Amino acid sequence: MAPEGWITLGTVRRARGNRGEVIVELHTVAVERFLEASPVTVFGPGQEPREIAVEDAWQHGDKSVLKLAGIDTIEAAEALRGG
């Protein structure tokens, strides 16, 4: 959960694929907003907030998908779940 005063663009729900992509529940009008806002600050559960560049953002059917810089494995993506 983001601290007071921050704007939440989305919540990471789960990993997608094996390249560290994540499925995001949007709290904004379009997934492309993440590219405009890059880098984004990620508040992973039990982790210190960190800035991560958004490499790509797209819709896949009814799912919003992000590829974040430095998040290259399923395990790294899963660690962001809920953030």
C-alpha cells in the first residue's frame, strides 16, 4: 500500500510468463499511463519502496501487463505481488 499523498496507478496481482512480467490491476484509465509515469515507485509487501523503470506496458485481452526493468524472473515478479 502506498503512503498517504501518493497516487496508486495499479496493484501487482501476479507474475505473467517467465520473463518477469506482471499482471496489474489498474487504478488508472489506461495501462499506457505507466509508461508516461516511468520510473514508478513500487511498494512491495515487506520491502522498502524502490523506483523501477517501466520498459513496456500493454493490454493482453482483459489483463494489463507491465515489464519492469531489472525484474527478469518469475520469482522477482512474484515478490512484487500486492505492491
